[in-house]
Amino acid sequence: MSNPFIPYGRQDINKDDIKQVVKILKSDYITQGPIIEKFEKAISKIVKSRHSVACNSATSALHIACMALGLKEGERLWTTPITFVASANCGLYCGAVVDFVDIDPDTGLLCCKELEKKLKEAKSSGTLPRVLVPVHLAGTSCDMPKIYELSKQYGFSIIEDASHAIGGDCNNYPVGSCKYSDITVFSLHPVKIITSAEGGIATTNNFDIANKMKYLRSHGIVKDKNLFINKPEGSWSYEQQYLGYNYRMSEVHAALGLNQLKRLETFINKRNQIIKYYKDNISHLPLKFLCVPKNVRSSYHLAIIRLNNKDSDFHSYIFDNLRKENIGVQVHYTPVHLQPYYKNEGYSQGDFPKSEEYSRNAITLPIFPTISKESINRVISVLGNLLK
């Protein structure tokens, strides 16, 4: 009989989560109601932002974040190749030109030296970005103070893609405080730190940005008659003032997210303990973990290792044999610029060599709060035997 499958991540749903969801299902409001706003306020309190805007996914939140910042057709959005495609696609949705900045191979994060070099070149050629999307890979914040400093020098807006990073911090500021950015976006997908089943949430300290995002998530409709362009026909009137979308979160999803938020610190502590256990037991093997800068507390959404052997066939051998042992490893990520869509846009192998090398020897090991010590030891044992 084969060993049970160990996924790389999974949700932790307890009885109280279920109770709160059932409570909403029995209430008067299951789509739009008071729990969404309560969830938004709770997120803002934890991350120390002034405003939060809940959406049906982090992708939706990234899209309307770009729109709220006024990203237009022909303008430029830059991000990192080592991310999920949504970090780049949000620019395409606005008609922007998407480009990439290579990574720091030690952290897997957008490299500030590469960014500064590219900004200098872009300034001389008149191709500076309108928006930069730094991605907090695996729950570790990018060097946001440096990125913020560069934004002031070169005049771009910042959306932190913190899909992996709720509960983390940078320079003792919570990720999501927007101390160093215009907007931060979190994912609430089941494999993330906390979940609302599906969902995303954006935080900002700018009232106008938050307001614009709230209109855009709901068809661009304005209901406050004091803000109407036309004279109201009656008390039932509303106005569509923007081209918006149906990106709203439901009360059911918000109730789950709100209740999960109570255990955020517990989840983060558990993930840090698991990473420490992995490091204590496999650091002697020919591999290394991604570095976390000293001024950053990672929420460790992912446990990413890099094999010392940089041969892609060896990478496949280790990956495939872990999978054969029912260990659900993953690669986060194939560089976005090598996806067929982006290759059709003119990108090719060799454009961002550090990101490409990273993807040839990175493997994500299982990590989630409810993983058993027995399962972790099985991962360690199988990996150890393969690398011997």
C-alpha cells in the first residue's frame, strides 16, 4: 500500500470556520452585506492600513489596483519573471506594455540592483514604467524601502503583490501597511496563509484609490446621490460612472476569511517552526533555502529549496521521484516571460538568465499548519535518499 499523498499546501478549516459560514447561509445576506466591511476593517487593523477592498480573487484586486492608479494603454508595468502570471497579466488587462526585472538568486525576489540599472536605461530611452509590481515570493518581502526610494526618484507607482505574504513584515512594518507602496494585494486562495475559499483583498492608505477600487469591483456603479452626475430620477436611482467589473466578494467568503484571521499569528508561527525543522534536518544536503533578509519576517507561504546541481535533467529526476513517492512538490515558478503567450509577445530564453536558472533547480516542499511531523520526516527521508 502506497503512502498517502502530501500536498505542498492546503487549507486549515476548523469547526468555528464552518459555524461562521453556516451562520451566514442562514442569515438575510449571503452576497452583499455587513460582514464584507467587517472583514475589510479587520484586515486593515492587523496590517495597519487605512483602507481595505475585498474582491473575489487577488487577480481581480490586482486588475482594479492598476485601474485605480490610472494605468493606461501603452504605458508600462514592470514585475518579476518569478511569479504567477497574474502579476503581469493585470497590466495587459489595462492595455499596458509588460516588462520584467530579473531576480536576486539568493532570495528569489526582484533584484533592486537590476531594477536600478533598468530604470537608468529606461529614463534615457523614455520608457520608464508607470507601475511596478514587486512580488513577495514565498511570503518574504522585497526590499521595499529601496524600491520606494527608487519610485520617488523615477516617478512610478507601486503595487505590492503580497499574495504569499499576509502576516509578514518589512522593517517592522506589516506587509500591507503600504508604508512603502500605493497598494498591497493579498490572496485568500485555499493554499495561502489564510483563506476565504476564493478571494483577494487590497489595502491602501489613499481614500480616493480605495473608493475607486470599490466602484470598479462592482460594475463602476455609484449609489451615493451626492456624487451623481445626472439628476436622480428617484430614490431607486444609481449611476454607472466607470467601466467596472463584477469582482465582489460574497458574505459567505468574507465570513470564512474573517474567522481565519483570528488564527493568522498561529499559522505564521507554525510555518516558521516547520521551516526551522526542515533547515535543521536537510541543510547538510547539496541544496540551499531561499534567504530571508535580516529586516524581514517571512510568513513562509512556501518552503522553497534550490538544488546545488544546476542540471535541468537532475532537477526533473529529483522532482519526478518525489512525486512518485506521493510527495506533492511543485515549482514556483516557471518564468512568466517563457510562457507561450509572452514568448509570442517577443520574449525568449536568455532574456532574464537568473530567473531561468532559478526555475531549473527550485523545488517547493510541502508546508502547511496541519502537516504532521511524520509527513515532514517522510519528505526529509525521501529527499535525503535521492540526493545521496
